[in-house]
Amino acid sequence: MRVVNINNPHQREACLARLCAEAYGHEAGLRPLATFAGTLAVLVEQEAARVLALVDDQARPVALALLVLDEHGSSMTVMLLAELDEQSVARPAERLVAELALKAPLRVDTQDDAQKRRFSEAGVSRWLEGRAGVHIGLGPKHPAASLEDLPQALTFDEAAVIQSFKQDRQQFDDYKARFIRGLEAFPATL
């Protein structure tokens, strides 16, 4: 098992498409496509996003994660996480988070107690209580000691992306085609 930072643009696009599809499901409307487009157009362009995979001993991806830098560039937040194969590897998403927590200043946000337990078991060792019931988990290498020390993760306006799709049909069609091509070209190995 190892973690792979997916730098090849075609593989990254394919893995991001699969990650969005897995994270949101097939009945999520425009949200997976908007996340795909916004991540590529804003976060990847600014070099603020990383797509990572946990691969098994045959280099097959078993879990994917989208990490986004904070506004100071001092930590990374898990924005999306998906398991691809639970048959050959037990709890691959947790194993990916555990590996990342050991190596990077990692942050996870959750509103769910079950997810909080899941991330705690994966090595997210400190928890802060954020607004609106959000549990903010920090890995051992994260520099923040309190909410006041915690910079915001970089993001994009999902509603603006969806609005731009409605106003520019060509842009919508282009991202939709890239998303579908990405799903079709998802690599068997990395």
C-alpha cells in the first residue's frame, strides 16, 4: 500500500471525475460536475488542490481524496474522500487518511459523530468545535492550536459555477464531456 499524488493532468482529471461521482453518487444533479469544474478551473489552476490515491500492491487505486490548501498554504483539508475497493483492502479511505495524517498538516471537517469516530481511528488526533455543529479534526502535524489559529481552506463558489453553466451552454457541454471522458479513462493502475 502506498499513497500516490496524481500529477499527470489526464490521470488527475480522470481520478477527480471518479472521486466526484463516488462522493456525491449518481442522483446528485449538477453538484458532481460543478465540483469537478470548479476544482479544475480554480483550485488546480492556482495549484491549491491535490488528488491523491491509495493504491494496493498491484498499483490499483482503492481510495481517492481531494486535498485543498488553506489560505496561508500551511495545511490541507480533505474536501472529498471515496473508497473504490473494499474487497481487497479493509477500510481503504481510513487507511488513506491515516497515511496523510502522518505526513501532512491535515484537517477534516464533519458534522457526523460516526465520521468523527472514523477519522479519529484514522489518526486525526485533535478536535475543535466549529460553527453550526461542525467537528474540525486536526492531524498530528497540523500547526493550529485553536479555532483562532485555523486558516480557511481555499474554495470556489459552487453556485456561481452552476450559474455559469446555465449562462454558457458551451462551457457546460465542455466540462460534461471532460467529466464523462474522465470516468471512461479512469486508470486501472497508478
